[in-house]
Amino acid sequence: MAIIFTYPLVLHLADMIPGCCDVWFFVWDFWWFKYALSHSLNPLFTTHMFYPLGANLAAITATPLNAIISIPLQSAFGLPAAFNLILLFEIILGAYAAFLLIRHISKDDWASMLGGVVYAFNPYVVGKIMAGHLNLLPTPFIPLSILFLLKLFERPNPRDAGLLGLSMAFLAYTELQYFALTSIFFLLFMAYKLWVETGELQKFLWRTLPIDKSAPLWVQALVCLCAAYFFLGCVFIVYYIVYTVPWLSYLIYIVPILLFS
């Protein structure tokens, strides 16, 4: 279905690239990663932009995971074919990952197939392909991360915990915006599970914040909001430091600083 959806791309894998505008940045990014790594250079910094100062690529819409995967494909088939193959496989894997997530929730194969089709083959995806936004295609790591999170809550085990961490890491190295949004969903989901199903979150807040259990609910909520405001202020300070000290920008790949940006 991905071949039909992107037709006639399959007939021009090696000599055409779909989309416009931003697509050329991602094509260049694939080339740069291969060139930089083969010449022992830092792939997250280049003087090919804003010469002689150079440009820090760690905080822009680069897709390091896709770029690394493209290296053997570039060697085997060339740069245009490598880009097109990654585009096709990302759509296919996104549809399959959505299928797995929906089947886990609904236990219905037909509904799962429909959900996978809707997730990966919709007008939003067409728009992103035409605009050249490779980083905003339906990545498989969002549904996979949610799937492993659900499994982990249903039956805690090291395997699903490791797969959840791996999926989130791959998501961060694919698109930081999706990583930030998925992290927010995870926080809300876990807060809901802890508050509604176990009540542990409320007990934790009572232990850590100066909340009087006999106080009205609105007072308790106000204390929580003040604590959150203080925390966010600290996050914004870290965010500012990271973006003003160049070498610290690499922290965004291991610390979710962009979560509140």
C-alpha cells in the first residue's frame, strides 16, 4: 500500500526525490552524516553552513537515526535511493506499529488494520511528504512506545521496560518534537494510573509538598501549581543555558529539556 500511496516513487527510487523545500536539508543531512563519520568529523556540527562560524546541528530538525541507517544504503544504492527507501520503510513500519498497538487494545484484527492505515496513510502524511518533512512522517516509535508502556503497566517485566526505553531513545533520535509530546502523554498517563487506580500520587504529594490534608481541595491544587511553576522555572533556566553554551546542546539527546519549551 505504501508503494501505491507514493506512486510513482517506486519507479524512480534512484533518480527522483519527492517533496520540495525542506526535503533538501534532509538529503544533505544524510550525505553529511556519511561524510562526517567517514572522515572522523563531528556529524552534529558543520562549517558548511554559516561559514566560518559553522552551525550546530544538534538542536535542529536533523534525524540522526535515519541518517545513520542511510549510510549502508547510500553505499549500496546511492543517496536518492537511500532517502526514498527510508521514507517508504518509515511509512510501512509506522502502519505496522499502529496495527500492533490497536490490536493490543481492541483485540480486533480488522479494526487494527484500519487503524494502521489511518495512522500511516492520511492527508497529514501526504502534506509532510510534499513539504519534505521527513522528520514528521508517521514514525513507528510513537505507537511502539505506547504499546510497551501499556504492557509494562499490565505486567511489569524487564523486557518491556527495556523495549520502552529503546523505543523512546529511537524516537528522540528521529524527531525531538514527537519525543516531547510523547513524554507529556506518558506523564499524564502515569499520573492518571497512579492517582485514579492506586492513589499513590496523592500520597506522594502529601509527603513531599506542604499540603494540609484538611485544607480545601482548591488550596491543595494551588500548592501543586506553585510547585510546578517553580519546577518549570528551573527547567527554563537549564533550557537557556543549553542553548547559549554550544557544547551543552548535545544534552538534548539524553535529557528531555525540550519537554517544556
